[in-house]
Amino acid sequence: MPAPSLSVVVPVRDEAGHLPQTIDALLTSLDGSGFAAELVVVDDGSTDGSADAARLTADGRVPLQVVRREGEGRFTARRAGLEAAQGELALLLDARVQLEPGALRFLHARVAEGERVWNAHVHVDDDSAFGVFWALLAELAWRDYFDAPRTTSFGLEDFDRFPKGTTCFLAPRELLLTAFATFSTHYRDVRLANDDTPILRTVAARTRIGISPGFACRYAPRTTPGRFLRHAFHRGTVFVDGHGTPESRFFPGVVAFFPLSAALAAATLRRPVLAPAAAAACGLVAAAYGVKAGRSRREVAVLAGVTPVYALGHALGMWRGAFELLRGSAAP
């Protein structure tokens, strides 16, 4: 069997329900792609049989390694997977992500032309209001790309104009190992750190990152109210770590958030009626932006109804992020 040219690194924690579809989609995309591949599943302390689900689904169709960790978080799991991998190229792939059938054929052709670093174009499953919201969150934040999806690339100078993430990301394995080795966070607990933005900034400092609808995947978001709110909370926490730096175009918003939200909280304690008024205003502002951006009636309604819920979770997460910064600065 030839040595793998591609190692697909999938960190998992209690994702037995999604992992079989993710692996099936990966194998479909690999078929005829030109890549000799291996699959490296990093089981980060799962209790639902995720590793067994991976073995049953792979079933000899692709070389499989299972690496075990003890719940140390996605960053550590990915680094362990990269260290165990053997391929020249590595594809970071999350357990809720399904590659489109032609995605790896597209990549193989571009890699042959020397374009070896790619961020996937992500489609979000939108069969629920929460799914619609997650899709809108990305599409409205990075309109420069999503208003006209195309094959292009970005570097440090236009880093914040394009959607990006390590949810589905291809690069030479040694480049990723270097980026992981230089990673730093102000948080004491790396499980709470932003493990996307710093890694990708390091990569973008060395080479441009491609993005294209030709390299596409589908993401299954968290759509129950409780999981949605918890994920919004987590995103708020990592947002402070990733964008609380002048390098980010979101930095002014991070700085302004804390005094403004503190003032709102204080005013609400004095006059509780301000809480529903603030939530309604948040939804109306989001809906108005959706109208201005030309979104459908359904999307505008979702923005009006879901944005206040997301804003609450994200705001609480940002305050947790501020607490983690204080803990980190107080560490010996």
C-alpha cells in the first residue's frame, strides 16, 4: 500500500451520532480524487463509543488510526493527530462536517499546481431556525466573499475579510505542526482558547490561503435550544481570545462591549423592564440589517427571533473570556 499523501485528522468527543456520516462522505470524496489517504481519529475522552463508530464505518476502506486523549480539548486533540499522522498534507476535519463529493478532486488538481493551503467553503444545514441563523451569521459577517462566492485566496492583509476556520482546512502537515508549536493563548485552560484564528494567522503569514466553492463541505450545527445556547456561550469565550487583539477588525467591538454591556446590566437591575426591551431592540436591529442585505422573509424572521438568544449566550461567554484573561494574567 502506498504511503498516504493525505492524512485526515478528525478530533471527536461524543460524536458517535455524526461520525459515520462524516466518514462516509469523506470516503465518497476520496474516491477517484487522486489522494492516497489515511484517517486519524482522535478520541478525546468520548463516552459514547465514538472510536468504535469510526472503526465500524471505516471497515478497512481507508487506513485508520485511533489516537486516545483524556478530554484535553480540540486543540490538543488535533495536535496529537497531526503528530501521529504520516501524510505530507493534512486535512483537519471536524466530526460534524461532511465533505462534498467533488471537494477532494478539486483540491488534488489545485495541489498539483502548487496551491497547497485551502480553507473550505462551508454550507450550514438550515433545516431549523437555529441552522438558518448559523448560516446567516457567517454569510453576513463575511459578505465580501459570500455575496459572490468564488475561487480566490487571502493573506494577512485581508485576513478578516474572508470566512475561515480549522473545521475543514488543508495544509502541509509540517506547516500545521509549526503553527501549532507557536500557538499561544492568554487563557490558562487551552480548552477555552480560540484554536482557529491564531493558527490560521500563523499560516497566512507564510502563504496565502485558498477558498473556493469547489472545496466545499456541509456542517451540522447544534440546533436544540440548550445546545445552541451553550455553543453561543463557548463562541463568546473563544471570541475574546481570538479577537481581543488590535490585529483583528473586531477588536474595537471587543473593547466597546464590556463597558456598554456593564452599563446595560446596571440599568436593567434598576429597571427590569429594560431587559425585554433590549432583547427586542437587538432582534429588530438584526432584522433591519438582514433586510438591507436582501435576505428572505424567513431569514429576516430568524434574525429577529434568534439573535437575542445568541446575543445573550455570546455576551455571557465574552464575560467569561474576560475572566479567563484575568486568570491568565494572574498565573505565576
